Amino acid sequence: MGKTVVYAGVKFEIRTPWPDRPAEGSLMCGAELRPVAHRKYEPGPPSPQSIELGRVVDRGIRESGCIDMNSLCIIPGEKVWGVMIDIHVLSDGGNIFDACGLAAIAALRTAVVPAERFDVGEDYTLAVNGTPIMASFTRVGGRYVYDPCEEEELGGDERIHITIGDEGHLHSLQKGLRGVFTPAEFAEIFKVAQTKCAELRKVVAEKEAN
């Protein structure tokens, strides 16, 4: 998106399910922000920014229900698939949240479960039901800007991330920075988000088809 470049990959492992969810697999999402992406990032352990980024993307995908956790079960109570989305930002030109969200869902929709490698059957395409898309807005000078660039983010005093599903329903909402927004403002933002997410969903479908 713009000058922002992100790539994402999906890893699988076989793990023991949680005792209270013996027939459900797991989903985790993590993001890396390194100096190669922008001089403002530092090397070392995960920063608060990278942790927030991973959690926001994770929440949007998880709350959409696009991954049926029961479909990740191999043997109830014994073996389930653990799905891990690894996101790496190569260049931060602004709005890394939406870019990472797109990369994550695109990676999931093209992921192949390596069952043969773990000797639990034949490889198969991961079942993904829907394409949740994130739309981010930053308030700059009293108005909300969709898909903010780096300069707009620096001048912003409020940030909102909205994840919308295929039917136009809200799956997750995350607010960042300072300030508040009114119901009327949110209604306006949500309407724009529905339109933009629908457009991006078509792009993902086209790329997937090719």
C-alpha cells in the first residue's frame, strides 16, 4: 500500500489442545518491526508497537471466524494444528496496519497444511471462510483520513482500525492514541470502511485467482 511493503507467511505445528477446548486448534499472529523498515524502529525484542500491530491484526482475523478452529483438530484431546502468521514489515511508508492485515489474510487464503511432513495424511489447502479486511483512519486537523501516509500519521492525534467481513459486518474495532469520537463520526467512518474494504476484498480475490 503506497510506499509500505509487507510480507507474511504461515507456519504450522502439531500441538496438544487446551484441556477446555480438546477439539480446537490455535491461531497466533506476530509482527516484526525492524530498522530495515524505518529508522524509528530499533533492533531487539518485540517493541510495544510490534506487539500492538500483531494483536490488532490477530483480533480482526480471529473475530471474523474465517478460521474454524474445530477444522484444525487431528485427534480430539491429543493433536491439533497450531497456525502461526508471521508478518514482516520491509518498508514503513504509513498505514502498516492495513498492509499487514492484507498480507495476513492473503497468506492464510493460500496456505497449504503440511500434513505429509508430519505423517498425518495428505497435504491440503487451509479452509478459510471469508476475507476479513481492515480499514484504518487517523484524525488529522479535525477530520478522519483513510489509509494515512507517514506524514498524516505523524500529525494525527487519534487512530481507529476497523475489520469488516464479506457481508459488510463489523468484526473488530480498535482505537489508538488520544481523543474520542462521537457515534455520528463512527457511523461516517464505518460507511467509508465498508466501501474501501469491499474494494480491497476484490483485489485480494483477483490476486488469489492469479
